[in-house]
Amino acid sequence: MRELNSSRVPPNVKFEVDDCEAPWTFQHPFDFVHVRYMAAAIKDWPRLAGQCYRNTTPGGYAEFQDFDLMYYSEDGSMTPEAPITDWVNTLLKASEDFGNDPRPGSKLGGWMEDAGFVDVKAERFLVPIGPWAKDKHLKTLGSWNLVQIEDGLEGFTLRLYTQYLGWKAEEVQVLLAQVRKDLRNPRIHMMYQFWVAYGRKPGSSEPAETAPTTLASGTA
């Protein structure tokens, strides 16, 4: 990580770099804990949710934002034979076999409830890949999403394909050239789901009982 310019950091803020799956050793709990973009990076999500709970002040909140990284289309335009279908299925299966869940989104609310949070709410957003959507906002969102996916494509792929699946780097590059072609194809209406879940730690005088998760759905 790049070293932060201390002259631009407010005096009441400090940054610490740590492994969120290691035991948390913070001296004081937090009023708000925010966790996001950890799909395919976490081996034990229930434990992470539990650490968030234990390190949240009574009455404080935690929020998780994360993906379900399975690409799909609602109109069948992303076909089983498409290179991008083979790529994403292989990538997600390798991540699962490696022990890291690439599809945590829909499970975030349940993990928070199991950890002890109450008043848990979970919301699903559909995020397009590419500028194919007719809606102006979704078209812009899809365009930016395509940029960030293409920028990270090799980073998503190379380690799992070469070190875990045994592909040669040259073979991966050939596959990624086909994947990029599919990503840029406006006739393939790809998307994935992005989930936001948040909940409250009961106050010191409240029982740690949970109500059913409130679910909502929409577009990003």
C-alpha cells in the first residue's frame, strides 16, 4: 500500500494496515465497522463477522458491502459456449476450491445475524457490465464497471490459473483476449449482483435476539 501523506490526514484519524482474519487487537471498540470488496479474499466469513461484532460498541453498527461474482445475463445473451462463461465458471470454482468464497453477497445478512447483530437489513443491486443498458444511469455505471474489470482482469486471473490450475501464462493471455472481446460485445448483456447488509449491535441492556433479515432488491 502507498504511504499516506500525513499532511492530508485529519489529526483525529490514523490508518493501520493489518490482516482482518487475524485476531483483532484494537484497544477500543468502534461505533461503526465497514467491510467491503472482500469477495474471494476471506476464508472464514462467520469468524470475520464475529470479530466485527465483538469490536463494535453496544448500539453501534456494522455494514458489509460485497459481490456475488457470478456473471450472468437475464436474456440468455451470455451463452454457455461463450469464452467469458468458461472463464468465470473456472475462476470461481478455483477460488472456492482454494477456500475463498467468491460469492459472499447474498450470505452477508445471515452471517451478521449469526454473529449477534439485530435489525439486519440486506439489499441487492444488479450491476451491468458494459454500456448495454438503456437506462442512462445504468449505462454509465456499466461503462465504468467495464473499465475496472478490464483493468483488473489479469490480476483476477493469473495467480489462480497459473499457480493453482497449472496453466501457462501464455495460455491465460490467449483466454483473456477472448474474454475481453466478450466483455466489449454490446450484444452480451452481462451483469452481477452487489449486496449491502448492515445491522446494529444490541445495547448493553438489550437481549441479543435477532429478527428476520429484511431483504430489498434494486439496481445500482
